[in-house]
Amino acid sequence: MDAQPSDAADIPTDESGGFTPQFGETLAVAAIVVDAKSQKAAAFYQHFGFIELPGQPGRWMLSRSHFSGLA
């Protein structure tokens, strides 16, 4: 018998045991933040809509509005 956390039954799953879309839609994510380790990495992130955070060189952010409709 597998041990499961007491609240495991509260997490909606589909027939295969994967999370249902409703569960994924309830995650509260405001942005994705990354640290570019090189100029090439920074250019990569900028190409995909990330913006460099003011006062934090090398730290880039993609707001939720850019990725919320992808799932």
C-alpha cells in the first residue's frame, strides 16, 4: 500500500493519474524569472519576450500575460 499525504485526495487527477487542467489553471504564477548566464542567453530570453528587470543586470522576467494562453 502506497503512503500518500492526507490531502492527496484533494488534488484533482484524470484517469491516468495526471493532473487535470483545472488544477493547472489554479496555480498562481505572476511571472517567470530567469538569470541569464551570458549575453547569448540574454538575447535568447529577450527574443521570447522576457524583459530585463531594472537594477538587476542579467535577471529577466516574462509576465504571465505572455504565457497564460499557452496551456
